[in-house]
Amino acid sequence: MTWTNEQIDVWMKPSKRTLMDANGDALVLEQTALFWEQFDELVDAGHFTVAQLIGFGNDTMEEFTLPFNLAIQDAVGHLYADRFA
């Protein structure tokens, strides 16, 4: 597949969202539009809840000693590829 520079620029634009984890605690997370696109598709398709994705991010953070923002990127990217790629 080939993407235009314009599409890549759109995907790389960061934005923040406030998410709720399984305990009802709010988490403010800044990620790229591409991340949010994949995150939303996983949730909207009914594969995972927001809280589950946060949990996978926490698990990845602990396993690989990554900061949470990178750990959830890794988790969502792998889960997305497993379901949709």
C-alpha cells in the first residue's frame, strides 16, 4: 500500500483523550490520530473495551518496562494487526 504525505501527516497529528480504566479512574492520554483510529476500531467492533485496552497497556508496560504511552501503542498495534490486518 502507498499513502500520501498528506495522509501520513493526518495520522501523525496528536490529540488527547480522557479514558476510564477498570477502576473508574480517569487517564489522560495523548496519542496520534492513527493510534486513536485503531483504538476506536478495536472498541467499536466489540473486540475489547476501553478498560481492557488500558489493562493490556499496563501489562505491556510492566513486561517490557516501557512508559505507558509507548506500551499502549505497542499493545493496540499488535491487537489491531491480529484482528484487522
